[in-house]
Amino acid sequence: MLAAERRSRLLAEVRRQGAAAVPDLAVTLGVSEMTVRRDLDVLAADGRVDKVRGGARSPQPGIGGSRDLATQARRNGDGKRAIARRAAELVEAGMSVGLGGGSTTWALACELRGIDDLTIVTNSLPVADVFARPDRADEPYTQTVVLTGGVRTPADALVGPVAVASLEHLHCDIVFLGVRGIDLTAGLTTSNLLEAETNRALVAAGARAVVLADHTKWGAVGLTTIVDLNEVDLVVTDAGLSPEAEETLRAHVAELWVAADGDD
């Protein structure tokens, strides 16, 4: 069975039941529980289901957190998933990984769930929730989540002096950052002053800084600059970026990856 067909059947079953457990879904579809969990991650990233402990349910309005990020991730969903898959190639077992807030970093978190022995440093509550413990006690669990603390934003990110202070004493092998916009003059921007300060601390905590930004962020400018373009090591974007924008961006960043959309 093709992945798209399997996920379509999985979605239909969740909608039929309203809420369904992973073991039951695995039996119904005739696949492994791990396959069901991976497919539910993809459907959740599209906002088509809400992940809950032990399974999934039809989306519920107004619950905030990861649901809001799932809704955001539906905008240019193919591009964001392509970016997340490509960015996940940079992560290996045993690494310490910093993840900022945002729908694309959340999509990356879903990709990283299957990598063992990671230490995840994040200021995002929905991202931290992605790395919840397995549903079954006998399943291996080697991932550690370090949550920064701080003042909670409407997007469920933790920002401000407490978050900055905690990041100042941490060291990540690599950090991934989402942004509101990318502009040659303004650099990498966001709309929240405290978030910008926290993201700067996250960048400083990483040996390598990677920006995840789909093509809609090109030319957009938020209220305040996080860092300049030359302060990050890699930008990962999607195939929707125009050839002209790609050429311009390549001339101003250390490295640019354009992730091609593809069936998974």
C-alpha cells in the first residue's frame, strides 16, 4: 500500500471514530504501530488530526499549542515538510539539538522523534510535547528534553530574561531557528522583541546555526532583527523560492539548501 493511500485510510478511520488508539489503528490497517505513529505525525503536521497520548483524534478547535502550529504548518505544508526532512539529515544520534519555536521547527521535531539519544533544547512548549515519552512502557526512550523556562507567548514559546539566562550556559551541536522573514537589509526577523532576544541566545548556544524558512518568508520583514544573514551557517528553504531570490540569497548566506518537494 502506498504511503498516501495508507494515510488516507488512517485519516478516515480517525474521523470515523472521533478518537482512535495506535494499536487499534495498526490492526485495522494491517501495519506496524511504528508506521501508524509516523503517519500520524505527518497528518498532525498537516493539521488533519490532533495527536493525543496513545493515538489521535479529529482536530478540535481552539485548543492552542501544537494545534496552532499544525494549522500554521498547513500553509505551504509540502514545502515545510520538505524543509524538515532535509534539515533532519543534519542530525545524528547522540547530538544536542536546539529548536526554536514555529511551525517549520515543529515539523522538524516530528522528523527527529525517531533518532535515538538526542538532547533537545527548546523554548517551545509544542516542540517539547513532540518528544513525549512512548505510549508503551517497554518501548525504548533515549531522548532528553531541556525546556528553557521564561514568559509564555501566545504561540506557546518561552521568552525573556529567564530563557536567555538558561541558554547562556548551554552548548548545542546544532540549532534550528524559524523566522518571520528574511530580508537582505533587515536580516532574519521576528515580530516579538523578547522572542528576538531569546532566539539570539539560542543561535549563540549552537556550534552551528541553521535557519528553516519556506519561500513565503523571503522579502518579509518582522518588527525586529534576530541576527544578520551572515551570522548563520545554513538556510534551508523550499522549491517555491524564485530563481532570482535563490541567486540573491546564495550571494549573502554562507550556505543555502533548497529542499525539493517529494512523496514520502
